[in-house]
Amino acid sequence: MSNDIQVTKANTIIEARYKLTLMEQKLILIMASMIQPEDIDFRFYKVSIKDMAKFLSMGSVKRGDIYHDIRRVIDGLNSGKKLSIPTEKGILDIYWVASAEYNFEEGTVEFEFSQKLKPYLLQLKKAFTTYKLKNVIQLKSSYSIRVYELLKQYERLGKRKIEIEKLKEILGVGKKYKLYGDLKRKVLEVAREELPKKSDIAFDYREIKTGRKVSAIEFFNIRLNIPTDPETGQITFDFPVIATEPSKGRKRPAEVQILPLTDVLISRGVSEKQAFDLLEEFGSKKTSWSGQEYSLIEFQIEHYDWLKKNGVGENRPKKPTWLIRAIQEDWRPSDNFKTKAQAEASERKKAKFEVQKKVAQAKQREEEDKNTYEIWVGQSLEERWQEFSTFKQFENLGKKDRIRPTQEQMMEIRVNYFEKPETPEEYQLRKFGKIKFSLPKAEVGN
């Protein structure tokens, strides 16, 4: 990599809504700079963890610290920090990194972009912006990098107007900087001061007001600039990058975990050094349980959590050393232990059974109702009256007054019934609460 290495992005992605930390922003820029104009697909890029940490000015020199810092940056890109791009039909939400594979023996990390980003980073023919990586890599504010890209698009025109709310949306600071004064102080003024010192553009801006409120910003005098910072331009991209083509038979790296295992171990009382030592020694090891293969560390974390909740007396872990030894010695759980995957599968099976049971019961009730109706259809009027008279006798039972019809009332009901018999529609409404079955042909039109 040289000082002339470039970053090329579709303007759509530059104006998309996202918010990243400075380190996350720089990592994305480094990854984007590795894409070549002739590339028709994303590659896997492998770089030295140590070299990348130095390049990003992380300051860490201990191996464990470097892994921790780099993983935090990469995991941060997939921890709810999605990129939202407007499309013709709606909105596309993408997480930046599709996968990251850490090789503890080599001390490297191999990563790739999400495939959904291909239209915005590969083979761009129109509506894109290109700039040299060295012009943004030394910026100290993530907002300055975003402002740089927004203005670089309009460098030839020399000016650009952006509504305040639109700018906040693009930068993802709507909740953070609700007041314009905060946006001006933390974003606009920082970028105006920093870009001339460390990048190849400078700018001025003026406030556009609607009434007394600032509603838009007009960036003007966007101009080519020779950095005043003596360190700018002396960047050396001296770490090697290995780019490999994703072949058909190649197994893709495991997806980046939103919550790194280091943090999971630390949250359970394991020290940071112990966590990295465990990951370095056992990170790639597997274990078997109930005929399934699991990551050894993840399996023992689940074992530990399960015992903390369900263990009794001495069986319940009291110190994080239990978890460390369980990983080192691959302890076997009791027979009633279930992993989360097994528990979820069991719940799905149970839920499926319940659904099938309810469907079968509903089908049985439907058959019984149909049979009841068909019997009624085949009965004589006298037979139908026997069922109806029973219904009438017990119609009010269970109500507060529990009134039964008198014999005289029942005689009157009988006369009315035979003069105007109950229709199939009326029978179904009385019996089932709705019309469920088609009417017999002989009854149609009556």
C-alpha cells in the first residue's frame, strides 16, 4: 500500500445514515481502500493485527491488548451500528463486516465486507466519490471524516447546502446534538479547523435561518488545500495486505459475534489476561454433547450459566476459576443439562406439538359439528322438535333467575315451532354461532 492509495464510494453510501466511532470509521476506510477498480467481487483481506493496531494509532503493544482493541473495533461495526441506505422500494439496512476470522498463531485477522455493499463499492461507473486515504486517516474526529466526504462530492462546484435535520440524520447525531449550538461547536467548527490542517480541502460555511432558527447550512468556498500540518503527507502504508479470491470450495470465515467471547468471559469474572489466554489456547477447539459439536468455550460458558441458575450446594459455581478449569479440562455436565440450542429446539418441538394438537382438536370438533348437522338435516320435524324443546327447557338455566318455561308456555312454543319450523341457517346459528356448512339442496330457497 502506498501514499496514493484511494477510497472510492458510491455517493449513496456517503449520504447514508450511520454513526461510527473514529476507529470504526478508519477501519472501514482502510478496508474500502483495499478494493481495486477492476474487482468484480469482494475479497478476503488478511492483515497483521499488530501492524493494523499501529496504523490506527491504538498505542497498544501487548498482544492481548491488541487483540482486544482490534476485536472491539470490528465487533463495534456489527453491534447495532448498521448502515441505512434509501432504495427505490424502501430502506436497506446493512452491517458493515460480513465476517472476521482471527488467527492467534499467525497474529492476523482476515475480514470481508457484507455482500449487500457490492453495488456501492464495486465497479462504480457513476455518482461516486474518490479521494486519497491519507487525507482522512489522520483526522481526529469521526464527524470530520463524514464532513470531508460530504464536501468532497461537491469540490468542483465549490458549495453545498444541507438542511440541518438532514445533516443530523446523515451523521446520526439527532439525539446527541438536539441544539444547533452543540452541532456547530462539536461538528462544524471542529471540521472547519481540522480539515485544512490534515486534508486536501478547506471550506467556509454560513447559517441559513427560517425566522430565528438555523434551518440549513451552506458550505461554500470548498477549495483545494495544501495541509498546514507538517505530519500530513508523511503517512506510510507499510504493512502487507494479503488479498485472496473467495473460491467456490472455500469455507467462509465464521460470522463476527456481536458480543465478543472476551467480553462474555470477563463479564463472568474472568480477568482480561485469562480471557485472552483461554481464547488463544482453546478458541478453535470443539467439544461434543448429545451427538452435536460445539465451540468448547461457548459450551462451557453455557454449562457455567446453567449451573449458576440450576445448581444446588456444591454443584453451583462460586468463583470464575470454575469456568476456567471447565474450559481447560472440558468438564462434562449432568445428563439433564441442555444447551441453549437444545432448549430452543425442545421448545420449538413442544410448540409444534401444541399447534398440531390444537389443529387436530379443531378438526375433530369440525367433524363432530358436521355430523350433528347432517343428523339434524335427516330428521323429521317431530324429531327436530324433541331436540329444540329440550333446548328451550334449559335455555334459561344457569342464568340468575333460573326460569324454566311452564307447560302452557312449552305448548305455545311447540305450536309456533310447527307453524314456522327452524331453518338450517337458524339451527347452525343457534348450535354453532355461525353458518359453517352448506345448506341441503332441498332446503335452498325455502
